[in-house]
Amino acid sequence: MCQGGCMRIKYLAFLLASLISTTTLAAIPGLRDDISPTRLQVGAAASAKLITSGTDTKYASVLAHEYNLMTPENDLKWGTIHPRSGTALSSYNFAPGDTDAKFALSHGMHMRGHTLFWARYNPSWLTNGNYSATQLTDLLTNHIQTVMTHYKQYFPGLIVYWDVINEIKNAGSGVWAPIGNSFKIASIALQAARKADPSAKLCLNEYSMEFSQNIYQNPTYLLAKQLKQANIPLDCVGFQGHIGSNSVSETKWRTVFSAFAALGLEVQVTEFDAYYAPSQQYTNVVKACLSVSKCSAFVTWGFTDKYTWLGTSKAPLPFDAQYNKKSAYTALANSLLGK
Ligand code: G3I
């Protein structure tokens, strides 16, 4: 006789537990709620494969709860999105990027477009193709046109910032080198991007600029200056911010951000992670970003130590491998709150 009643009680208990856990998550503010009004977007790199994982559902729920910006870690790179040779639409694989885009859209997030050009992670048909400078230029401009048009058309307004160029300082040794020097490559790519989506903000994304002895002599700074002087469309510069065993002070961050801001560019932190004194590193960079009015986004490269390109043991992210908030999370949240 107890059977039906017990089942009902168990079901009610389950419903109550679900309600409490949903309410609890909604009641706890995420990083996206800590941001000073409209000033700074806070984001993380993520992947379609993990977002749709049937076994690790916490990944998607934490991502959506905490962030209002996401960067596909690999899903928009040539190696993923353009796996077959040629310029026809059938050469492209938009599925992973579209999964990311739908997720972002349904959770009120924006997406950063990463990346339309890189010397690495290119498909073998491109790297082994022995293409001429003219052919490479055509492939590059076609790719930019096709990918940007796809996201503009199917997800209008979702991707505002595009890393048009990733790591230009390594371009000379990669597949694109026949096109010419950094200025020529960047000019071609940026002009193609402006044409494809005139409302998008176009970025150079670079690593280790925060370690420059003199930022005004840094090759990417000099290139950005040259591009601006030549009226090539360039709106922002991304600082990847992979901090290893060298710490970077708040003052140093402010100096390098300010140098680019003085060129009229927005600056963004696009791939942050830190494994040496991480809490201090998070504090330094976020405080510096908030102190420079043109700093408009702070993005970490992943968010849980469970999935980081550096390996879980390096523990460079705000959440541990079980999705517990770490001291780096507290440092980040407090800095966003201006504490
Ligand atoms: O998805 C395949 C999987 O099917 C296959 O079994 C496995 C075997 O190696 O490879 C998987 O692909 C890997 C992919 O990450 C997804 O995990 C690639 O081999 C691997 O090369 C790729 O590494 C990425 C790397 O860029 C190259 O694209 C990292 O995840 C990603 O974190 C890293 O990100 C870069 C930024 O784009 C630019 N700045 C530096 C940053 C860190 O290197």
C-alpha cells in the first residue's frame, strides 16, 4: 500500500531538489553579473563538442551562467571550418561553429570570431598545396568573405569582434608567407573583412606583448601603427595573455593597453590563463583593463581546469576540474566589482 505513496513522495522530493538547485544557481550571481554596466564583456573559450556533451552537462550550465561572451577555441579555425579544398560552400564545415553560435544566442551571449588567419592549424590541403601568392590571396579573401558572411547572415549581431589576424609575428614562417610581409598580409585580410561585414570590429590578436621591454618597439605595435597611418581598417588589438612563470604587474598591463589605445584602438584580453600565482595575475590584468577606457573584453582560454590546452595539472583557470570556484575566480570577480 505504501508503494504508490512512496513513489509520489520520492517524485515530489526530486522535483523539490531540482527546483532548489535551479533556484540556487540562478540566485548566485555569475561573473557576467559582476561587470560594470555595459563596459566590459567577460568570456571564455569553449567548444561545440563539450557544449553538447551528454556526460558533462555542467560544462554548458556553468558557461552560460557565468559568461556573456564565448570564443570558439578551435571551431572557427581553418582546420575545422574549411576542411576541403576550394572556395565553394561545399568546402566548408559550419556545423561546430553554428552549434557554438546557437548556444551563445540562446543564452544571451556574444561570440568572438577566432580566427580568419593563422599560420597554424590549417588543413593539409592548404599547407601542402604549393599555392602561388595570387592563389593564396584569393583563397584568403574568399575564406574571409564566406565565413563572415555566413555568421552575419544566419546570426546577425552575434559576432561583433573578429580576430582577423592571429599571431602575425609568425606569419613569415607559415603557409601564407608567399603573399608578402606582415603589412601586406594584414592589409589584404583586414580590407576583405571590412568588405564582408562593415559593422564588425576587426582585430589583430597577439601573444606576449605584455613581456615587451619597450612596447613602442614591439613588432605588432609597429604594425598596428603603420596600418592605422595607412587607413587600413583596424579596430582593436587582442592580448592573448598566456601567463606562464613570469608575472605581469598591473602597471605593465596598463602601459601596454594604453599604448594601443592611444592609436585609437580598442584593446581586449582574449585568451587569458595563468599558472604562477594565478590570483595575483588575474587581479593585475583585470584591474588594468578596467582602468583603460578602451579595454572592452576579458576572456579566459577555457574556464575549467578539466579542459585546458595547458593540461589539468597546470590549473590556470578560474574553475577547478570539478567546477569548484578557485581563488582565481574570487580574484577575478572582486576585480570586476572594483574591490
Ligand atoms: O579534435 C581532434 C580530435 O578529433 C583528435 O582525436 C585529436 C588528436 O590529437 O586532436 C583533436 O584536435 C586537437 C584540437 O586542439 C582539439 O582538441 C588538435 O590536435 C590540437 O592541435 C588543437 O590544439 C589547439 C591549438 O590552438 C591549435 O589549434 C588548442 O586546443 C587551442 O587551445 C589552441 O589555441 C591557441 C589559440 O588559437 C591561439 N593562441 C594560442 C592558443 C594556445 O595554443
